[in-house]
Amino acid sequence: MARTFLPIVCLLAYTSSVSGAEPLSWVKVTDRAGWQPRDSQGEVVFKDQLWLLGGWFNSFAEPPRDVWSSTDGKNWKLVAKDAPWKHSDLPMTLVFGDRMWFMGGWHNGRLPGHSASSQVWSSADGIQWEQATEAAGWTPRIAAASVVFQGKMWILGGTENYYFGDDKSLKNDVWYSTNGKDWKQATADAGWSPRAYHQAVVLGNKMYVFGGGNYVPKYHATNDVWSSEDGIKWTKVTEAAEWSPRLWFSTAVYRDHMWVLGGWSNNPSKNWGDAWYSRDGQVWKELKTEAKWKERHEHSAYVFQDKLWVAGGHAQPLSSEVWSLELPRNWSGE
């Protein structure tokens, strides 16, 4: 006899009615933000606004150099149409010293003249951008992880070439700076395998690096997790987290947990629409919700107005949707 299962939505609704708690659900803030659908953009939260920077439209077009901001995730303002940085595909972006920072990135896709960058730019308003350096201490690269930790900006790993690289293009070095111009190498070999399209977060007194790998010419993906208290010595937290190995996912720290959101795996090609969380990087749990965003990769993730946000990305096709999730303040993840 075939088994009969309640649909997940019904099960969640039933569980919610028994417990008396509202079911968890992502909320679609807008179907179409003001910016053109894209992926691989930079993103930060700065001066009580969401910011979106550059990105990718297709491999045979100039990458966008626009800058957008929003106070509510629904209404977006074009702050700058043509920022001076041009390597806007898969850059590293963060907020440090009351400025937005835009570092590295890729230009021109598969067109002649393609290149990676080691330029570093910053802005206090999204309109005027200042170049801190034409060439940072680290080699030109894209899809590295970047965080602010112990009063410094950090760049971790990445690749020197998007479509045309080899194993030597992948990096596992770690660099830091207090001004964006002068960079010091914490280690040339962090212990975790050389990789790009990974992510890093700061939780407690540690940096965490996880996932990623390489796209072409030789695809591979990981789901290991590493941590460090100084950027020099790294400890493997787990060889294989509960979420599947993947590239191009997004991360955030929300409700005292680190999050892995979406991403992409190959063989077969698959977008992910899952959301995983962990307090220590070793034990991960999947968040089940009534409603959620469509599977996607290279989207933006934010923590803003006490909510977790997802915007844009490649959801087959490219998207300009914006979604948010608000968990109860007493949510523990148990």
C-alpha cells in the first residue's frame, strides 16, 4: 500500500496551529525592484539603507556599473549610473570606516580584454568614489570572501580568472588592511583548499570560511567549514556540512547564527532554494518555511531592519525580486 504524506505547507500549518505560533514564511517585498534583473552584484547595508552595486547581465555584455539604494527593499533609487570601477562582476564589497568598499571583480565576461582586478574603491555616499589603490598587495581576483574582523578588512581566497583559469588561479591566501591601500598577508596558505565562489562570516570572536570551489575549466564544489581567531591559523570545523556542496551561495549572520542561502551545484546543474543555519559551523539545520523564494544563485543577502533579506540572483531567468524573513526575537533555532 502506498504511503500518504501531508504536503509540507499543510504540515507546517498543522504544527503551527498546535503550537499556537505563527508559521515561518518569507515575504515577497517586490516582484521587480527598480534595477535590471542581474546576478553577481555587490551588496552592503549602509546608512540605514540596502545597497546594490554592479553585477552581471550576460557574458557578452559590459557589466553594469550602477549603484542603487533602498530604505524599504521595495522602492529603489538610482544613486549612480556609471561608477568609476569597471570590474563589477563578482566583486568583494563591505562596509568599513563609515564607507562602502568595492574591491577586485571581473570585467568583460567572455569578450576580448577580459580581466580581473586588484583595485580598491570606497565611497561615503555611493556617488563619489575614491580609489584607495590601483593594485592591492593581493593578486587580481574575483569571487573571494571578504569580512570585517578585529578592526580590519579581510580578503580570503578567490580566483584570478573566471572562464580561462586553471588550478593555479585559485587561491587560499588571506590578506588584511586598515585603510584599503596597504595590505598585509596573514598567510599564503590558510589550510583550506584553494577556492573561489565561497563565503565567509564573522560570528563571536572567529572568522568562518565555507563552501565554494571552482567553476571552469574544472568544476568542483565543497561543503567544508573552517574557522580562525587570527586569520593565520585555521581549524577545520567540519569536513562536510549538512548542506550540499555548492558555489555561488549567499551568507549572513542573523539571530546569532550563520546562514547559507541558495547556491548552485553541477553534475547535474542545479540551483538551490534552501536556507541553512548554524551557531558553531559544525551542526547545521535547514529552515522550513511556508513560502520562500525560487531556487537561485549569486543573489544578494542582507540583514536589515531586524530581518533577513534575499535580492536578485540567477533564478532561471535573472531576477530582481526582493524577499524578507523576520524570525521571532526569541528564536533559538532549536
